Amino acid sequence: MPSAPSVSSSITVRLELPGRSTAVSELTHAIEHAGAIVTALDVTASGMDRLQVDVTCATRGGDHVPEVIAALRGLHGVTIGKVSDRTFLMHLGGKLRIESKVPIRNRDDLSLVYTPGVARVCQAIAENPEDARRLTIKRNTVAVVTDGSAVLGLGNLGPLAAMPVMEGKAALFKRFADIDAFPICLDTQDADEIVETVIRIAPVFAGINLEDISAPRCFQIEERLREALDIPVFHDDQHGTAIVTLAALINALKVVHKELSQVKLVMSGAGAAGTAILKLLLAAGVTDVVVCDIEGVVHPGRPALAENLHWTAKNTNPRGITGTLKEALVGADVFVGVSAPGILTGDDIATMADGAVVFAMANPVPEVDPLEASQHATVVATGRSDFANQINNVLAFPGVFRGLLDAQSKTINTEMLLAAARALAAVVTDGERNAAYIVPSVFHPEVTNVVASAVREAAVAAQA
């Protein structure tokens, strides 16, 4: 699927151009002819016969920018000045900062914030460690931890290159749930070292959000940290994706008038996200799931079955399906893809049952072109923001952690994940739900509060 111009790849170009009446229209025509989209145009200075203009346009990415600049340079009398990448400008100096919540105006303030007054607070926490949640940033702080081994869809980029994503995650925690999150990018990809390091830094935090750690190590790391720590550990690539997928599926099946327990579901992808989605769907009541990976259908008799697929083979595929993904898809009610781009066509979707639901979540290029899928499926969702029904983790993780922190939970379990998914699904009312609206916008004002409330109640119940 060809890339479309996007604000995430937008540039601002400073130009000088002649003061002729057609100059601006020539400018916008050249940009649009080059395949970009003008989103803003500001005259920043003007003289007797020259204009200075800042023009902002969405491009298809770094390779497309020189084409746009060349088109502008070809205009008579136009001089190209500074070209700024708006995304890079957004990231200059990082996206986070630390600020004191209390004023330090004089000696009295200093003696309260720091020595000697702070000593009394230290002693109180030493006598009762639970007071740390009340008297320090631990109350509202989450660590966003990565080793940079699976950054977005870019692969193993390492800790430094992972930093912008972790900063962005922390910014989303603050924006949507008023949680203070901090990026922790570890310079090791050894599971033992990661676990040991997180355990050592855990006293500062009320929760751990694991991010962009490759499978299968992510499973081991999460499991070991949950056993070792008295704070919740949440791997967003797994459980955030699973929560939003289940919420979307609950509503999609209402649109097509089918039941979770009755549908035949085919999943493409058996990695971290796929496994977490699978487990949550089974916990929610889905009974007929066929999982496929690059080798085809996962089943107990498949030769040289990888060790990490044994659980999946044992707990899925009740009808004993074998063969390829395309063969498994015939007659299926639901397709869930968390795998690779362009592995299916519209013709493949046409072999599914009537009222089919397709979640093609590979990013940025889905498993099947959403427009082709829509010719045959009733409901189509992707991970992209430029199509209806975006399955976006930001619908889940802020509210999940807000609920966990408010409950002062020491763990997270499947019931809390199910509560989050059901609450998120319920944000879309019966009067709003349709094939193009099965999940709310990430900016819906009630999402975080509704999810947080459901998770908080489940967490309190788990502690009772």
C-alpha cells in the first residue's frame, strides 16, 4: 500500500518569492503537483517587490522531501531558505522535563524541602515503608523500561535510539492520566541483567511499563519481574494491544450480531502481541481460535514446532486445522493480524463468512489493504490513524495504570485486563456503535476515567 502524505512527515520551508499576484498559487500548485499537501502558509515579511513565506506541507517521508524542494526550486524567482522537519523540531532537547511541585523561595522552604526537615520524612519511611507511596513520587510514578531490541516496527535499534519512543510514552502517560512516567533505556539485552536492574530501581516507582522488548525474552522478563516485585508490571506491547483488541472485537461482533463464544477466529502472528491477545480472548470466552505464523497453522503435529509455540498449539485449534493462513481463513468470522504487511488480499477476505470482521494491525502497512478488505468484510480495523477504527494502545495503558496506582495495587492480573477491555468497549454506546466506530477516539474525554475506574475496582477486589 503506497504511503500517503502525513503530518508526521511534515516540513516547513522558508521561501522568498516575487510579489506577483500569482506567486502563492504557483507555490501551492507546485507542492501539490509533487504529491505533498499544503497545511499552512504564512507571510512572515513583505517588501516592495518580494515576499517571505513559511509554507508547511505534509510529505510521504524523508525520500519525498527532496522532490518537494526541487519542485519549489523550479519556480521562477523563488529562493529556498531554511527547511525544517517539524517532527525533529518537536523532539529537540527531548519531550520531557522535571519540575518541582513546591516553591523554594527562602530558607524556611529550603529547610522543609531539604535538610534538616527532610530527615524526619526519611525516618518515617524507614519505620513504615508503605509511607513512601504517600510521601514521595512513588505514589504517582511509572518506569517506562526498554532495552531497545524491538523499537516500533524498526527492529533492534538499541537504547539510545529507543529514547524518543520512551519519552513519547511518558508524555502520553502525563497527558491522558496525569501520571509521572520516566524513560529507562537499558544498555543490555541480557534478560538476567534487565531483571536485576529493574529490581534495583523499583523502589522509586509504583509500576513498571515494559516497552519494545523482543520476544520471547519479553515473556520471561515480565514473568520474573512480576514474581520479584510488589508493584504491577505491564508489558504494553502485549497487554495494551490485547485490551484494545478485545474491546474492539466486543463491539465489532455486536455490529455483525455474533457472539464471542460462537465465532471462528483466525490470528496471524504468534509473537508477544499475538500471544497476549490470544490469552485474553480465550479468557473472555472465545473458544475457536486458529493461530498462524510464517510457517502456517500452529498445531501440535507441526514438524520442528518452536518451544514458545507449544502452549499455543495445545490451547487452540479445536478443529485440527492444518495448512496455510489463507486456507485457515476460509469460513472464518474474524481475522486478527499482528504480523507482517501485505500477506492477504481482498480475495482472501472474500472467502470468510458473511459479516466478517478484519483487524489488520501490522503497522504502518497492514496485513491486507483496508480498502480491499472493506469490499468483503463488514467491519475493518487497523493500527493506523488514517483509517476508521484505529486499535491504539493509548486507549488502554493510561487508564490501566491510573487505576492500578489509585488502588495502590501490587500486581496486575487477567481480571483487571478483562475489566479494562469491557469498560473501554462500553464507552461506545449502543446509539453510537456502527461498522466505522467500534472504539472511541484516543481524545474521548471519558476513556481514561472509565478504564481507570474498572481497573481500580478489579484491583481492590483482588486485594480483598
